Amino acid sequence: MTGSVAKMTERVFLSLGSNLGDREANLAGAISALETHKEITHVRSASFYESVFLGEGDQPDYLNTVVEFNSSFQPFDLFDHICQIEQMMGRPKERTKNIPRSIDIDILCHGDSVLETDILMIPHPRIAFRKFVLIPFHELAPDFIIPGVNVSVENLLHVCIDASIVVKHSLESRA
């Protein structure tokens, strides 16, 4: 008796950001690249949001969103796929922190996984401190419980100490 075994899928949330070049096109291109992989289905994106760079130094403003999908990728396989998308879109292979970039993709949550390694931490360790993540995450899944923290996205947003301004972005029309 032969038959295919259905792969288990997990509910995944990613944060996407861009502050170089055509930021809208960069986010849309990354979302499209995710949608084309057979291990990723039912992709939904929150609205795009403008936010200032929170680190040291002067950088252009970011455009951010959160994407939700189902995936049969294991966390490290998903991380590898995300790195390939970032490199395809011009990000250097070396993941230097706090530099301007055409695309930055972070895994926020992967099912109920809780991982802590040198290269990958799930859930993302700074979710609770970033309104530019929590606001679009809340748009998609306010009642989602962050694994390991056991607090909803809505509750995290209400207690977030990030005082930065995050504004819904109006998409530029292209004729």
C-alpha cells in the first residue's frame, strides 16, 4: 500500500521591513517570493506601516509589515529560505545589524516553537518591544498567543513601551 504522507503545517508569522530603494516594491517582491514556494500556503499580509529607525545613527524611515502563512518548513529550513530571498533582493549574505537594507525578514513565530540558538531565536526576542511589529501583527492576529511568553499580541501591544510613531502607509498608485 503506497500513498503520500501529508506534511504537518505550522502557522508562521514574519516581519518584513525595507528602508532602501522602492520600499513598497521591496516588500511586495518579498511577499511574492514567499508565495511561490510549495512549502508555503495561504499567505496574508497586514497593511504597510511607516516607522523611524530605532537604532544608533541616521537612517531612512522603514516601511514594515507582518505576513502570516501556513508552512511545512521546519524553522531552520524556513530561515534558509528567507536568507535566499533576502540575498536575491540584494541583501549581503553577512547579516550585519543596524544598517540600511532593501529587505529585512525576521521570523516572529513558527507554530508553537520556542528555539534559542546562536543563529535563530523563535519567537523573535524583541517582539514585545517593537510597535512597528506589534501593530501589523495585531491587524492579522490580535488573539494569537506568543509561545513561551503566553501573552496575546493584543496584550503585548497594550503594554509595549516603544514610544515611536508608527503610521499606516498609503500605497502609491502606479498607472
